[in-house]
Amino acid sequence: MKVKRFFAETMSAALKQVREHMGDDAVILSSRRIDGGVEIVTALDYDENMARQRLGEAAAEATSGGRLGELQAEQHRRLEEELDRSRTRIRELRSRRDTESSPSYGQRSYRTDDSQLPEVPPSRGEIRAGSAAGQSPSDDLAQMRREIDSLRAMVSQHAPAPVAAATSVAVGDPVDAVRKRLTERLEEFGLTHELAVSLARQSGRGKLEDNWKRSLKTLAAGLRTGGGDWASRGGAYALVGPTGSGKTTTIGKIAAQYVLEHGADSLALVTTDRYRVAAHEQLFVFGRILNVPVRVVDDSHSLDDVLDELEDRHLVLIDTAGLSGADPGCQEQLQELARSRHRIRSHLVVPATSQPRIMKSMWHCYKMANLAGCVMTKLDEALTLGEVLGFAVETSLPVAWVTDGQKIPQDLHQANNTSLVRLGVERLRDARRQQSMAEGA
């Protein structure tokens, strides 16, 4: 795993550096504003298991992938600062050694005859004073070796340690048995193995059912929700995601709900999909039904130009093209959202029917749009909900809305963490019941 920091004046310039030096497969661990611009910490061939091994005990508090990435980035910053200090010290010692070894060093305009003075051995304090008191180059070399040894120690300290077999609980331990069964149940719930193990490890010495309830509460606490009050806050909101995730339909539901409560005069719809033939027809249908203006971003009208025209609108909903991450149009579209001078809150639309790896791939692809949250769709079609709930916990993306059907706008709801976990438990029971009926048949 290769971790690297990038600095630039703007976010778009920093992302350009990431693509040039790390490629399209780089994972952004953290991004923050600093004096003079922005800083991005990225990783290539990122592996969460390896990251947890690097962090050691500090990884125990990282219950989400987003928090784990932040801890990994912070560790990388500290390591780089320590390495820079040691390199600077080594350069100073080398420079001093070269100066002392030059023929002109130490020449004076007068000469003192000290041949008759008695020799006084140096004290330990004088020896520790080092080359700053004019000691011999051999002392500087020894100090340089110590600095190099400290560099090696730092690198080895932050290298991933092998997983020891002794870390597991002894066979036959009842705590180990309960945790194993709890991990299996959490995986059956739909969580990834890593998250299930993390939650089971936090359980206490209780019965399986008690630990199961405790793990669900921990999961709900790590699931960030809210932010669905777009009507009261206002502003520009963009939905991004792959084709078929439900972006346009969700925008139609949000728009219909807004018009029913606040009217159509303060709402506008925008589409950036100029890559496919008749891609924006469905949005125009919503606009005609709701009596809401629809604007198209194209070569003649940039996104900022369109948003400037709609400044009098309280709420602007932006629909985007569902393109693959390898498509140049997708990168262009995401950069347009990230570079806009207007504050656009981009939300990733995640179908609950997707596999965890596909969800994580979507997040890596679209997070360059500065994601402010996510929207969960197709909850009614998913067999279990642990996959999408675990995704939200691991990425730390706040869930603004959830949809569970095609009805407009009835099947749109503001997200609530407790209700989502409770619905996930109900889906698990239904799945077990269907499996029992199938086995009985």
C-alpha cells in the first residue's frame, strides 16, 4: 500500500495531481483545507485489513471505513514530519562534518602556545554536547548513525505487524463461542466480515441475544442520518450515482413532495446529462407535471451559468448522468460539481440491492464530487439491508433520504437510524422464514 500527500491551491488542482501521480485507482483517505490551499492524503492498493494492522490498537475505535482512512492519513502525516526532522538533522550533521574537515577550518589570526598546559580529559557532559562544541567528525558520524537508526525504527514501528496466533481466544472459551456466533449472525444480517468482527469484538460477557441487541445499538449509533430537510435549508443539491440507481425518480419524489408543501414557484430542476440521447426526457415530464422549470447543462450553458440564472429559486435539484467511472464524461461531470463556485451538496444514490464491493467501488468513483451524504434506494427490493447500512457506517456518509417503492412521493422518507436498523432486523426474519418454507417444501 502506497500512501502519499498532495498540496495545491484548489481542490481541483489537488485532484489533478492525484490522477497524474497515483492514477484513477487511488483512494482518498482524507482531505482538508490548510493555509494556502488544500491537502489530500491518498493511497494506492488500499487494503483496510492492512490499514488496521498498521494502526494497531488505535484501529479499535475506527468502526467505519471513513474514520479508519482518517486515522491512516493522520499517522502518515506524523511519520512524514518525524522523517523530515530526522533528515534535516542528518543534513546539518553532514554539512558540519564537511566544514570541519576542510583545511581552512579553525584557522585563527593569532596562535596560543598551549603545549605546556596539562591534558584534561573531557567530561561526560562535554562528550554529550556533540559537535556543537567543536568535537571531532567521528562524534558527528556516530550521531548521524543514531539518527539513521531512529529512522529505521520509525519505519519498522509503522510497518504492518504479522497477525499472531496468540491473539485469538483459547478454544472452548464461552466468550469466544458467543462472539463467533454473533459474528455469523451479523454477517447473515448483511454486514461485511470486517465490520461484523469489529462489532462482535465490542460485545461484553453476556448471552448471545444480549450481545446481539448491543451490537445493533452500536450499529445504529454509527449510522449517521439526518440532513433530509432540504426544503427548510434550501440550496443546490445534486444526486450522483451509476445508471439505474434511481437518481431521476428520487428527484421526482423530492420535487413532488416540495411542491405539495411549498408550491412550485421556488423550485427548479437541472440536468447535466448531455451524453445520452433523450436522457433528460423523464426530468422534463416531471417538470411539466409539477409546473417547475427544467434547465439543461450543455456546451453552451455551463453549470455555474445555469445556477446563476436560478439564484432566485429556494431549492434547486440537479440530476446527473449515470456513467461508469472509466468514462471521461463521468470525470468531467464530477469535476464540474466540485469546481462550481456555488455550494452544491452532492449525494450518492446507493441501491440497497447492490453488493458491498459494488457500493464501495461507487463511493471511490464518486467521492471526488465532495459528497455531503447519500440516498438509499430500492429498500423494498433488497432481501437484507445490512449491506447498505454497513456501507453507510464504513464510509461515514450521512443518510438523507430512503426510498422503498415507485410511488411518487409516498415512497420517499427522511432517514432515521433506529428505524433503518429495525427494518433490517425485520428483513432478516423474513429471509429466515422464506428459507424455512423453501426447505420444508
